[in-house]
Amino acid sequence: MTEHTNNQGQRSDPCTNEELFRAALIDTDEDTAWEAISILHLQGGRDAFERAHTLSTSGDAHERRVGADILGQVGVPDDTFCEEAVVALLAMLEHEQEPEVLSSIAVALGHRRDPRAIEPLVRLKNHPDDRVRFGVVLGLTCHEDEQAIQTLIELSADTDTDVRDWATFALGSQIDSDTPAIHAALLARLADEDDTTRGEAMVGLACRDDQRMVEPLLTDLEAGWWGSLLLEAAIAIGDPRLYPTLVRLREEHKGEKDNWPFSMLEEAIEKCRPSLPS
């Protein structure tokens, strides 16, 4: 969608709010719908907030979902309508039953990062629909609150891969808290069948200087998997035991220097290089 500049040098879009709402509500292409929602977030103003607020009380589930999606970030980057949006989203959460709408509300509250959302979101942690549990994870991400962290710990062992992955990421990389319970949760994910979840756990443990992640990391590196998460973990932990395997990987992949993870591999080698004897 083409951007234009008005006479005052401000960014404006050729579409009206009415046209953007129509695209958000009826366009069958999800990317197009979300493009409209993103524009409304940035430049929809008071009118977009009021329209989204109206949608949030609609009798139609799809309209409520779009309303929540807009309320989550309308007014960014200045958080112009943050308080009003949080109040509206919390009111939705009190009565909503549709899983897709509950998920959107939870994600929207995650964008707002208001502690008032923690308790009602925690109550949804055992919801039978994985979309709702996934929303709960995103809604609680970045909160240092004990109840939020405990819920993320529980959801890091969820039956759904995406829920486990994002809960592990939230615990490992999105909070500063460092407790035995967090270490235990991340250690449990080192045996996860999902590579990404396992990698997120390694990064979280490495950032907390937990040496117990070194051997599992070495096992994965020796198996030839050197994705960005493993290299990030190696950089964070800086353990010399990883050095020989990292050097071998660099030799095996020296023809891929233009591949973006290669620079991370070089950094990991330097971080893990053994110190020379004094």
C-alpha cells in the first residue's frame, strides 16, 4: 500500500478508516486484513479506537476478534489509548467464550503489558483450546510477576508445541528473574522433541550461566545443527568445551560465509576460545 506525505510533512495513507475497517473485517486474505489493522494502529486515532471499542461488544465473534486485535495496539507508539484499551479488553475477557476471540484478547493485553491482566489470564491457563493457551503465553510475556512466571513455567510443559516454545522463550529471554524454578523448567525442555523449544531453553540457561546446558548444546552442535539459537547460547555461555566443535563447523561451512549465521559462528568461536596459559 503506497504511503503519501501531506503538506505538513506528516505520513498519511490514501485509505480512510472506514475502508481500513472494511478490509480488516471482510478481506479473506489474512495478510491484507492485518495490513489494514497495522495502519489503524499507527494512524487511526480516536476514531479507530471508538470503532474498535464498538466492535468489541458486537454479537458477532469475528467482529469482536478484530476489535480486540485493533485495541491491542491502536495509538502506538505513544500508547495514546492504553488505559481505555486495557479497560475495554478486560471487560471483554469477563464474558467471552469463543476461543479465537479469547486468544486475540490475551495477545492484545500482552501488547499493553498491564499487570491488571495477569490474574484473569492465569485463569485461562488450562483452557482446552491451544489457541487460548497460546494467547495466555503471549499475554503474560515480559511480566516479572510471580504468578505470571509460574503460569509460564506450567505452560512450558504444554502438550502443544507452539505453546511450549513461546512459554520457554518467555521464561528464557523475556524476563530477568532467575530462580531455581525457572532453571528447572528450562532444564526440562533440554529434552524437548522440538528443536526450537530446546534451543530457547539453552539460550535461557546460558544467559543465567547454568553450565548444565553445555553438554546438550555440544551434542546438538556435533550432530551438525548450528542454527541461530544454538550459536546464541554458545556466545552467551562462552565455554571452551564448545570450541573444537565450533571450529570444525566453521571449516565444514566455510563456503557459506555470506550466510547470516556464519558471523554468529565466528563470534561463538571467539567467545569460547580457550584462554592461553599465563
